[in-house]
Amino acid sequence: MDDSSNGRAGPPGGRDRFPEADFRRIPETSLFIGISTLCAAAVRLTGADGAAVAVLTSDTSTRELVYATDAVAQQLDELQFVVGEGPCLTAYRDNRAEIWPELGAGPAAERWPALTPEMLNLGVRATFAFPVPGARRPIGVLELYSKTVGALAEGAEHSAAGCALAIGKALQTNWQERVVAAGGVESALERSGFQDPSLGELGEFSRSEVYVASGMAAVQLGVSAEQGLDRLRAYTYAQGRPITEVAADIVARRLSLRDQRDIEGHG
């Protein structure tokens, strides 16, 4: 990576909405075996500073972080989840790589005006997102970031795309093995925690509690489940807190969005 024209003495000012102390390296569950190794390979082969893998539903309303190599990669994924835009979502929706070698330049800020300053605040200067192929369409995204400005080295994009392909194959193989072992898709879903977050097999990167909290917020506010998630994201962004912390407060009934009046765009 080219670290010229960086010119930074540290991340820009602003609230520390993602404290590094909150990051924990989490062992993989059986459903995600091999993903950490492939993320490490992607970092090594591309010269990036970190990587993460997220899986998404077709309408992008549900997004699970499978693995992150470090705190910044985890925070970058959460930031895009909270703001609801960014290279990761674009790469998934358009099924093409999103290559942004200089986030401080005008085009990135014009494309994602709310997101770009926050990414820079994390110390991220370049980001690269590659769709993870599924049987018919992408099932997730491999996210890479760099702390320095610059394009990926020659051949690195091809290597990253190859890692994304390998991740897709690993996820599909793991899932097929889970279905066979469980005796069917429904049982596999239940054992994986997709229907019951308390089962916990998604691992502690999972946002299962966030979706529980968004459902509770929807009831509190008398809106749809999708709107409940939007309101939870908006409140989280306005407060500058990790969404997992806000979700935990809602689930524990320490917080009710019904009582809040500072959600941007909502009275």
C-alpha cells in the first residue's frame, strides 16, 4: 500500500463511538470454521491492515458479522450496519467489488456523506469490499481496510476476489454439513441460532440481540419490524454508542425508545 499523501497525525476528532476495549477475539463456531484463516490470508495476500466477513439477507435487512481480524475491522462493519450505507452494502447489492483507495478524497464523501467522516475517524484511509459468491447471488462480503492511502498492489484484487470465493465455498459447505447433521433445514436453523438467538451458536460477533431489541423497539413505538430497526440505528448513531450496547439495554429493559425524543427525524 502506498502511504504517501496520508498526512495524518492521528484520526480526526469526534466521539469515540467504538471503544477498542469492547473488542474481543471470538472463537469460530462450527458453522464458520475456516473463515478466520481465509481472512488472515486475504490480509496477507493484499497487504491490507485488516479484514472482516459479513453475511446478509437478500434485502440486506439482516446482517451478521461472521469474523473480524481486529477491532477496527469489527468497528468498520458495525459503522456501515448502523449508518445503513457503505462499500460493503454496495458490493453486496451490485455484486461487484468496491475499490476505494482514498476515502479522504471528494468522491467517497459525495457517495457516503454520513459514513466517510466516521470511517476516517476510525483511522481508515482506504477500503475494499468484495462480494462473497453464493449459489445464485452473493451471500456476504469480504471487507478489507487500510490505514494508509493507496490502491491494492498488482494482483492483490484478484487474490482478494479468490479469498471471497473460497469464503463462499466454505460457508456453503459448512451449512450443507450442518443441514445433514441436523436432519433438515429447519433443525439446522434452530441449532444455528437463527430462529432462537439464545442458542448462541452464531458466536459473539453476532447481532442476534440487536434484532431482538429492534423487535422490542417496534412494539414500543408501534411501527413495523423494519422501522424498529431503523429507529434503533438512528438512536444509536445519535448517541454515539455501539449498537450492541444499546440493544443490550433495550433487551434488559433499562432503555425504552418510547421515552426518547432525540432520535433524528422522529418526534
